[in-house]
Amino acid sequence: MRHFIALLLFGLVLANCQTPSERINRMGPDERADLLIVFKKGTSAEEILNFDRTVTGIPNEHSSGYADLPAIMTGAGVQVNGYDGVAINYKPDATLAEKELIERRVHESPIVLRAYSGVVPNGIHDLP
């Protein structure tokens, strides 16, 4: 019984260490994204993976894997009016300089059609 109470108290302490925004980070076509990236038509899955590895990520020298840039909390692939895209949310403590670095790298990529800040993917209606 003592073990059960100790585990229960430990769980309550851990649960209270997080803020509500750290517990759930919703991503999807009807959820606001800090940065929405839309790729040009015809962009291949391989090109998008390379984008993830080299534009919004840092390639692993020893494998084909990568780590997200420090400001990125989550990213998810999305479809926007028939275009492939990526929705990104920043970490709550991401600095303006970190966000600007990501946005500059995104805008410099030749496979990006458009990038939007603070939008809901299903709310985009200005694509060709």
C-alpha cells in the first residue's frame, strides 16, 4: 500500500510540473500553426525529407537522421488545397532570433511556394 501511495504522489508531482501548454500541442489542418510551409507542386517526398533535414533540421553526421532546430517544438505534414506542406509550432521559450533564422532558411528554399505565420492550414485560400 505504501508503494501505491508513493507512486500516486510521484505521478501527481510530475503532472503538476508541466504547464497546460506543455501537456498538449495540437497539430492538424484545423489547428493554428506558428509557421505553415507550402511546397511547390511536384515536390517529391525525397525533396521534402531533405528540406526537413537541412532547412528546419540539423542533419546527423553519422546517419540519415536529423534533429529539429532548437526553436521547433513540433512539426507535422499537412495538405493545403492539394499542396504538400509542413505545419510547425515553436517552443514557448523560442527566441525571436531563432524564429527569424528558421523563417529566413524557409524563404531561401527553392521548393517552398509560400510560408505563412500564425495561420490555420484549412484557412488558406490564396494558393494558385
